[in-house]
Amino acid sequence: MQRHSAAVRQLVHYKGQLDPLNGDALNKAVRDTAYETISDVFSEENKAGGELGHGFC
């Protein structure tokens, strides 16, 4: 999973166009979700001894 983390890490800094109704809320949701994903993936890999996702793409 670590070799695919670069794509998700880029989304932590995502800055899209402001939405006329929601402002930056949708962009912030992307950034927050990316951050949570990275945090969860690496915390689970540490708990599993780096074996999480073995056999998955």
C-alpha cells in the first residue's frame, strides 16, 4: 500500500475551485478524507507489522 500512498498524499494538499454554494467545504472534505486515509493505512500497517494488504493491489 505504501507504494500507492503518493497519490493519496497529494490529495492532502488538494486545492480545487471554490464552489459557489459551499465555498471550500468540498475541497476541505477531500483533504480531510485523504489525511484520514493515510493515517489509517499507516497505523494499521504498523499494528499488523507491515503485512496489511498482503496480496491486494
